[in-house]
Amino acid sequence: MRKTLLSIAAASVATLAMTTPSTAGTHESAAGIANPPSAAEQRADHSWTLDYPDAEQHPADPSNYTAASRPDSNSIDYVVIHVTQGSWAGSLSWFQNPDSDVSAHYTIRSSDGKVAQSVDEQDIAWHAGNWSYNQTSVGIEHEGWVDDPAWFTDAMYESSARVTAHLVSTYGIPVDRDHIIGHVEVPGATHTDPGPHWDWDKYMGLVSQFAAAA
């Protein structure tokens, strides 16, 4: 069954949520663009290997992302920075819920910067609320709350920046704020993450440093 993509406001997943189930028969983004089927509807074999070697694999349910063969099927032009509005473990569990209709490629833990990968980079995670941006981006979630800067630890910044450096090196994404963006900057976004406490200068400096060394 295909489902309609709508925003969901559950507090623990506010910045993760893109869709709620319906019987409309299509996936439709927040921008009103019809989406293709989920991976579960497209293929039987959903196995994949880690793209980022330091990550821990926590696969999203195949109902929560779209199978693709990026960058051949779609270029990867953006990295979208999110904040979970909830815990690391809770966010990963939500991606594994077949009824959530939401996922991100990576999730970074606050305390130690541990990286979880939930969707293969070749596939299209449902994270941005805009189908065009989903097709051409990698989504990185960060454990915490937008109004509490204590969650944005040095370990988190460094670990996330290393993931982004891997992405820009792999896909030729420019290291600038036109291509490494917050969820709030996605056209049509209804979310505010990563919020005013996210230190973009620090983050971009780290990305540049790690990308140069790659």
C-alpha cells in the first residue's frame, strides 16, 4: 500500500517526521510532488553494506525510504543537517517502524559522536519533506533538541563533520552553505532545525579541515 507524505508532530520525532499513513495511493511530499514507491514496494532484497566505515548499521524499515542507484539515478548535491528532537536510540527505532514513513541516512549520538547508518547512500531517505531535495541529498540527524545547545557536543560536531567530509569527497559536493544546509533551509520546510544554537562556523570549519585531509 502506498501512503501520503504529511508532516507529523509527535514531540519525540518532530524534526524527523515527514509522513503519516493514508490510503491515497501515492507518496506525496510536503511540496506536493508525487513520490515513487518505497523500497519495500520496489524490491525484495534490501541488504546493503556500510558506506561510512566508522558507522554502526541500524537499517531503516524498507517501507520508509525509496530504492535508487544514486549517483547514477540522481546526483547527490546536498547534505541536510537535522536535529532529532529526541534520543538517538528512539530516532533509530522510529526509522525501523514500518508505519513511520520517515528515515535519514545517518544519525549522530550526542555523548560520544557514535554514527548510525540507517539507509544506503545510494537510496533515497525520507527526511527533508521535499521530494526534490530527498532525491539529491543525504540526511544527517543529530541527537538532541533545538532549544538546548548542551546536546551539540564537540564529539558530535567532529563526528558529523567527518561524515559530511566523506560525502563531499565522494560525491563532489561543494563545501559551502549553499550545499550543506539545515532542514529549515529546505524549500517548503516546516521545521526549524538545526536551530539557532547550531554553530555553523565551527561545523563548516571542521568539514573543510577533514575534507582537505581526505
